[in-house]
Amino acid sequence: MSVVVFKTAPDRDCYVLWQTVNDSPVFIGDRAQTAARLQAELGHHVPVEETLSWADRNGSSYIDGTGWWDYEGVPAGGECFPDGEMRFVPRANLEEFVLAAAVDDVGRMVELSVEMEESGSVGGGV
């Protein structure tokens, strides 16, 4: 599974694993839970502590700046929504969006996201 780690806010012990293949959340938890999940999913070839430290400093585990603190948010794949359309999740809504996704609250997920423009985002997002 190809995933990126997002830290939901600099002052929160909350991390999201986001599947890059279909732009959707797969997990939310604190640092210890996320480390265990990363280790289980990706094995020993992934430097878990380094990955989480990178997300702590920058907002995401991407090394190229994608998803860092200054990004507006992330795209959410059409598989997350009944209409199959991609939407955009503002960074400020990321934690709530993933919690809603975890309980299949699609209505709340729609409320916490916005329609994407043809260019693929609503501005300077991922």
C-alpha cells in the first residue's frame, strides 16, 4: 500500500494515513498507534520514526513539500463519495473528515470538503 502520513495539526498528537493510489484515508490515530500501523502495513523497510518525525516538522511525510503545513488541503478520491466525484478536504478539516470516514458518515464528509475545480484543486492544495 502506498501511503503518506499527515499530521493533522502541529499541536495535536493525531496522524492520518492517506492512501495515495485512490486518495482516501485508511487510518487515524496517535503517534504510537500510527507507528504500529505503519510497521504492520509497510514492514521493516520503512523508517517509521523518521517518517513520523518528518510529518511532525512539516505536516506530511512527503519529502518534496507536498502536503506540508502551508498546503491548503488534500484531494479526496471519488471512492469516498456516492457520486464518484473527487472533492478537496481543507487541511483544517482533515481530522474531522477522517473521523467521519471511519464511521461512514458520508454526509459529514461532504460538509467538510468542497468540490474540486477542473484543474484538480481549489487553489494551492495538494
